[in-house]
Amino acid sequence: MRRTNLVLALALAALAGCGRTALPSGTPSPTAPSPADTATSGHPSSPASPTSANPVTATTGAPSTRSSASPSGTPLVVADGPGWTPAGLEGPVPGPGSCRYRTASDGYLLPDPSCTPGAVDPSVTQADIGTTICRSGGYTSSVRPPESMTEEFKYRSEAAYQDPAPTSSTELDHLVPLELGGASDTRNLWAEPDQGSPAQFDPQDPYGYNAKDGVEDRLHDAVCAGEVQLVAAQQAIATNWTTALETLHVSP
């Protein structure tokens, strides 16, 4: 009787251990994140918000976007079109005080890449610049959203950046300009304080109001002349507009 009880006890103990398999040392647990659980930026996935540090993947209800790494590693948003529809601008809206200006080595202000990484319209490519940004008769008026649509976002951008010189005028600027295939997605728009003269970067510029305008026009001319590739110009101006010409070896 004792032997029978002992055999039965051993059998029950063996069955109790059959439903669990020990993991070898160093093996991740089933709940540990894997490479498949990370976002396309290479950072672990996290809930997105309008002020997310990775604005490319922020969930806003707008069409999906993808990103292209610029030379500095800053994500450049590729919008699903010009960045706006009759319903309004696409992209997240940063909260008050959530964005910080950066200062370039020459003293000009740069946008916060977490709020304004830059966004481009995928319908403008190197292959079609002759019928888009470089066409005779102009291009930007055909893709520019109406001021009645952008004015509200200008005020929100000013509140987000908290202009360090409130008495100076600001404009709602396309970081990657429309004349270089930029989109009007909110991630390409920022409250830019007017600083300097366009003549600093483009002495022949009769239209600009500030120094960045000179960079935009000079790069547009260089792209249309075949001196610079479109994507290189987009990435350079999004990374640091004050050094874009130097980076691309384009003379003022």
C-alpha cells in the first residue's frame, strides 16, 4: 500500500510540471519588446500625441505619413499630398510653450525639429520638376492654402514657440518652401521671426522679406538649373536653413 501511494505521488508530480517550459538563460520573456514592436524610426513604440518627440508617427486622424532620414538624421515628413484639404491643414497642433527655437551660429533662429521637422509633397519629384516647381508661369499659387485656413495655425504656432522677441513680426513659414516641393502640413509650418535680408543669400532676390527667403530662392534656382538634386535641397534647408547653401556648395 505504501509503495502504491509513492508511485502515484511521483506520477502526479511529473504531470504538474508538464505545462511549463523553462526559458534558457538570456532568452527574453514572452512580454519583452522585440524589434517588431518598435516604430519605423527605430525607437520603441509609444502612444503618439501632437507634441510627441517623433512627430512623423503622431496619430492625428490625418492621412498616414512616412519619413525619410535627412543627412543629420532629422526625420523629414513625406505627406500624402500638399498637406491640406478643404477640411483644413493636416498634421498635429503643438500645445502652448511646447516648442523651442534654436539659435544658429550666425544668430538666426531655427525651428524645433520635434515640432517642425519639415514635410514634403510626394507628387513633386526630381523627374517632374519641369512641370511642377520649375514650370513657367509659377507653381506655388496652385498649392498654397488660403490665408483664412492658415491664420489660426499661425497664432497657435506663435503660442507654441513663444516668440523670444514679441515685438518683432513673424510669418507662418514653410520650413521646406513650396517652391522646393514643401507641403503645408503643420509639421512644415512654424512662426518664423523676420530676421535679416534676402540679399545676404541671394543678391538678385527682388521678392523676399527676410534672410531665409534668399536661401529658398537661391536653392530653387539651383535645383531648376540642375546644380542640386531636389531631395538634397529639401533635406538641407530642413536641417539648417542658414547653412544649406554652404552644405550643398551653392554660391549665394
